[in-house]
Amino acid sequence: MSPFLTLVARDLRLAVRQGGALGTALGFYMLVVTLLPLGLGADLNLLSRIAAGVLWIALLLSALLSLPRVFASDYEDGSLDILATGALPLELVAAAKALAHWISTSIPLALLAPVLGILLNLELDAYPMLVATMLVGTPAVSFLGAVGAALTLRSHRGGLLIALLVLPFYVPTLIFGIASISAFQGPGGVTSPFLILTAISLASVVLGPIAAAAALRLQMQ
Amino acid sequence: MVDGLSFRLASGEALLLTGPNGSGKTTLLRALAGFLAPASGAIRLADAPPERERAELAHFVGHLDGLKSHLTVAENLRFWAAYLDEDGDGADGEGLEAALDRFDLAPLADIPAGYLSAGQKRRLALARLGVAARPIWLLDEPTVSLDAASVALLVKAIAEHVAGGGLAAIATHVPMALERAREIRLGVVLGAAAPEPAR
């Protein structure tokens, strides 16, 4: 197995053994979405109109919760230094860790979204598109989030700082994620917003690790 | 941190870095590993394959052990073997057992690393030296929390590595009985009372 896959496999195994990070993110997602109908009242038309946006925003916030751990545990126990002595470039180390975050956190969140859609009276025909936009859009969440995680590695209260750094970069993903869902329900075609969402994700997968590795080099000095 | 230092280490030599706390031993080792760029001067490796960076030819064992407490001893070591050794022959059963045996860890192989004592964790971090063949060993106070028997195992491992033509740079406060070892004593701590020259 290549060093890249070895690292991804180790991170996934750790995510399963520790369990806490995923449980927190899923629990937070569920709570935020559950609180909303309680706060807004049982206006089913209103809920179904805002459902897609709420599910997307709550997903971004839940993913943020788990981002600080992407590099922090490896930094604290000294693994990061040793990872840097491997033949794998630091860019690919960052990519492997972001990929593991995507698989272990973002995908479960995306799969939980349709279940929570029931609470918000999301229209039936929007479900496939909701899951599709989330699966396609969440790589941007994990790979851009890794940059924030790398930048705040040595700061205390890094979690809050990550939110400030990373959330603005999530705006395009959010806009085109929701645009795809509403375009699917409307008369126009779904193609162009969905393709732009895909492009944002692919660009993040390439550029995120490069920026994260530059930040990691700075933090390791 | 460290100023005016110049040395040359030949293949098959060990370098002992000594000096008081804060004298720059760790800084020097991190610079040798390539984590820090020297503010001036250069670190050169003669006869190294040009396409590989210095860090990729070195084992770095720092103050932190680089272990995951949720993985067992064998899983921790197997991961580093697969990650550090591109050829992949360190990750097989025999290489792994030999590396565990070298630091007397075989009985602990299936215990999660989180249950180990500080000395056992250190031995596991040092066992990493055996899973991938690399010519340079950079060890930062490797004897911390080791008992006398483990220190002897470590000295034996370093001696074998050096005898096989490797390089080793070791920051230490404990005298090590190594043949062909040179010692560099790093200077005075910043801020400590340095003797004032008489005017």
C-alpha cells in the first residue's frame, strides 16, 4: 500500500476507534436542525421553503466542529514531525488527512441530511438532489477546512478562529449547493449550478492541500 | 540560538550533542532534519541522491513519541513501517517482529499504546528506527525515561547502525559508551550569567 493510502487508512481507523468526533458532529447537526422548527413554529410551507438552506448551513457548522482535530492530534503527539520525514510530500500528507476527514465526517453528515429533511418538511422530489449536492460539495468543506485547521494549529481556542477563517470560503459552495437544489425544482435545467459546484469542489481538492502544507511548514518551525 | 557552529561528520561516526538546557541541541537537530532553515550558513550532505531531501534520509526521534494511544503497539509500528519505508519490506511480519524484539517490546505487541508506561512508549518510538533503513539517525534525548537495560539496548542499536556506515546525531545528558563518537558541547544559555571579560 502506498504511503498516501496507509495514512488515509490509519486516520479512518483512528476515527472509528475514537468515535467521539463523528458522534459530536452528527449530534450537533441533528440538534440544530431539530431546534429550528421549534423556534419558527409549525408553518409547514415556510419550513419546506427554507429546508434546503437550513440543512446546508447546519452541515457547514457541524463540519466546522470536527475540523480542528484534522492536524491537532498529530501535532500534539509529535506524529507530524515524523510524517514530514516521509517520502510523501507534505502537500499529499495534508490531502490524505483532508480525504480521511471527508470520508469519516462529511459523508456521514451528507447522508444524515435527508433524514433531517423530514423534520423540515422538505419536498419529496428534492431529496435525491439534496444528497447529490452535498456529496459533491462536501469535498470543498473538508479540503478548504484543512487550510484553516493548519493555520490555527498552534493557537489556543483555534476552533473559533477556524470558523472566522474558513466560513467565508464556504460561501460559493453554499450558494451553488442551494442553487442546484432550487434549479432542480424549478423549470430551468440543473446543469450549470451543479457543474459550478463540482468545479469549486475539484479546485478545493487541488488548492487546499497546497495551502495547508505551506501553513504546516510555517507551524513546524 | 546556535551561532558559529561548524562540523563535519563522516560515515560511520556518531555525534553526541551535549550542553545545558536551552543551549540549542533540539534546534540544531531540527535544523539537521530540515524542519528549520538555518538563518545563515548551510547544512550539506555529501554523496546523497540529489532527488531526495535530507529529511527523507533521516529518522527523527524527538521529545514526543509520535504514538496513537488508540492503536496497539504493533499497529503503531506497522503504520510507521508502511509509511516510512517506500519499498515496503519493513511492514511484513518478520521485519516488524525484529524491530519489536530489538527494544524488547514483543510481549506488549497487542496492547494499545495508551496503556504503556513512559519508558515503554519511548522504546516503541525508538523501535521505529528499525522498521525502515535510513542512513541518518537524529535522536533528541532518546534516553529520557528509559531504564538502564533499555539504555543499553539503545546504545547497542546505535553502535550497530554506526558500524554499518550510518550517521547518528544524538542530543543527550547521559554519557553513552559509543566507539567512534565525537562530542560537541553547545554553549552557554542565553540570559545566563556569562563571565564578563575583565576590562
